[in-house]
Amino acid sequence: MQKVFTTALMIALGGFLFGYDIAMISGTTSQLESVFTLSKSGLGFTVAIALIGTIIGTMVVGKPVDRYGRRRSLILLAGLFVFTTLGSALSPVWGVFLFFRFLTGILLGAISVITPMYIAEISPASQRGRLVMLNQFNVVAAIFLAYVINYLLAEAMASGSWRWMIGVEVVPAALFFLMLLRVPESPRWLALKNQAGEAEKVFTRLGAENPGAEVKTIMDSIQGQAKSGHGQLFSKENRFPVMIAILIAAFNQLAGINAIIYYAPRIFEMTGLGINASMLQSISIGLTNLLFTILALFLIDRYGRRTLLMVGSGGMVFFLSMLAKAFFTNNFSELGGYGVMVYLMGFIAFFAISQGAVLWVVISEIFPGKVRAQGQALGSFTHWVMNAGISWLFPVVAALPAIGGGPSFAFFALMMVFHFFFAWKILPETKGKSLEEIQAEWAKKGK
């Protein structure tokens, strides 16, 4: 019998591709700027082109994944990802590089929608938080590994290491493709397609306590959704989860997390460090992210989503404020010259146990089955739009003498103040409830 944890772990390899890609690009920026003779704006566009593709991927994936299923969709995406990664690594000119990075982004967008939703649909309520978080664990493990590989390749090669930094991604992509051949289809998707018998077989294979009861609950919920109009995402009944998905995804990026992940070496360079020292200190960010994500795995189903978000907001406000102070005063000698590194690590720690842990869990939980793929796509779309905009603008804004790093980090700190009140006053708790229970409760809020 294939237990649910093993299945979720294999599906969560999709998160590894996502994490490696967003961190890997940080090690290539200086070389790409030189090799392709890019302006600051051109560099920002080069980093953002994959994110633009990701936005498109989130927009188009909802209906195909509902039609063809979670498993088959991911198998196709993983196979194509191997091809586009090789294309990016071997690109002879900037235009070809942009083309393959754009395609890679489309695939990542689609994968980022399907993976957490797929895991949520196979998970029992009592374990859903930590199982969906396996996706985030893979994201941060890949970020840490990407920083380490980037540093080692930069040390080993005088030039051209950027091609290897990208090309290494072929290995996890191929492994993901092979693993997907061993996982079952989502039982909730099978139920949506009136394949109750197959859904029960999958629940049995995953070790569910009462597969028959699980399927009956799902089928009853589907029938209720059909009667109440839940078949349309933008309906009165779904307006509350739609609002939550948009807000939680937007706040995730307004923390500045991906500006820091993408440009960590460049932020350290702004403090006067050389590029190799900057890459080495970036590894500390990746390691912090990994360790505190592991901690969050043990906290999310015990203390709940809202508590983690509120605690994380407070910590992020403090450390982002300290970063802003360091750049406003141009004083990088605090804590023996390691002040910026310590503040960034503190920010990453509180982000990892809060927004990093909670975002995809909440979005995967809050929508009815018939629009879950579309709702997941909406949350991912919002996340990636914000991601692309901030990642494109950050190197330009931070380099402007009139603005710089101080106002940038101060802005992120202010956004996390608003995020605290969002988690405290607006976001309901979902821990320990089945997907069907959550949907029934949230439908009442939309009336």
C-alpha cells in the first residue's frame, strides 16, 4: 500500500523545481549582465521574463487540469520542463535565452498551481497542513541547494558558470517526471468526474481510515455545490475565498521575499562585499529558510495558520525595519559587519514559519472542488504578478540614489504591519477541518 506521505513527497518535487529556479537565477545575474551587455532595466527584464511566463501559466492551467486531471497534467509539464531548461542553458544569444526562460516560466506557473492543490486533495484533514507544506519544504531545500551550487560553480569556473547553474535543473526535472509515473490520480478529481469507485480505490491505496465514507462526503459536497452555484469561481458564494486568495498571495510578495531571494548576492554587494563573498553569505539565507521551514512543518497543524501568520508578521516588521535603518544610515558595520546578514536571516526565519508555510496551504484549502483548480490558479496568478513586478523594479529602485535600499525595505516593513491585521481580523482558521467542512463554512460568509 502506498501511503499518503510517500505520495505527497513525490508530488512535492514540483516545488523543488520552483525553488531551484527562483534562487538559481540570483547567481547568474552578474554574468548575464556582462555576457549580454544589459542595462539595469534589461537585467530586471531578464529576471522577470520567466515570471511573466509564470503569470500566463497560472492563467491557462485551470481548465486543462480540471479536464485532464492533476497527474497527467504534471507528467506533461515535467517532460517539457527538461526541454526548456536545456534550451536556456545552451542559449547563444539574449533573445533565445529570453524565449526559453519565458517557456520555463509558463511551465513553473502551471506546476505551482497543481502541486499544492494535488497534495491537499489526497490529504486527511489532521495532516493536510504539513503534507501540503512538503511542497514548500522542497521549495526552500532547492533554494538552499541552488545557492550552494551557484557558489561552487562560480568558484570553479572563471566564466560560463551561469550555463551550468541553469543546466543542473535538468536532473530534478527528470526525477520529477519519473516519480509522477508512480503516483495515483487525485481521488477528489475522480469523484468530480463521477468515478466514485476509482476514487475509493485511491483512498484505500493511500491508507485512508474509511475510504467509502470519504468518497460519500465528497460526492455529497459536489451535489451541494451544484445546487448552490459553486460551479462558477466569481460567484456570490465564492467571493470570500476569492478575496482571501488575492490578499494572502499579494501580502506574500509585499514582504519582499523574492526580491531578497533573487537578488541576495546583489544586496550584499550593495554593502561593499565582493561577488564571491556575497554568494557565500547568500548561502546563510538559504540555510535559514530551510531550517525554519522544517520547524514550521511541526507547527502548522498544531498552532494553526492564523497564529503563525501573526507571529511571523511581527518578526518580519522588526527585521525589515533594521534593514531599512542600515541602508538609510549607510552603516553596515553593526554586529561586527554582519548586521545586514543577521537581519536578512531574521527576516527569512520569520517568513519561513509564517507566510512561507501558510500561503499555499490556505489557498489549496479554501475553494470548493468544482472551482479548486481555478481558485488555486487565481491565487498563483496574484502571487506571480506581484512577484514579477517587484522583482523587475527592485534592482532599478534600489540602485537609484534618491531611493536605494532604505525606502525599499521600509515599504516592505509597512506592508507587513497591514498583513498582521489581515491575519488577525479577516482570515478564518482552517486547521483540523476537512476540505468539505471549510467549503461549507466559507460559503456562509459569501451570502
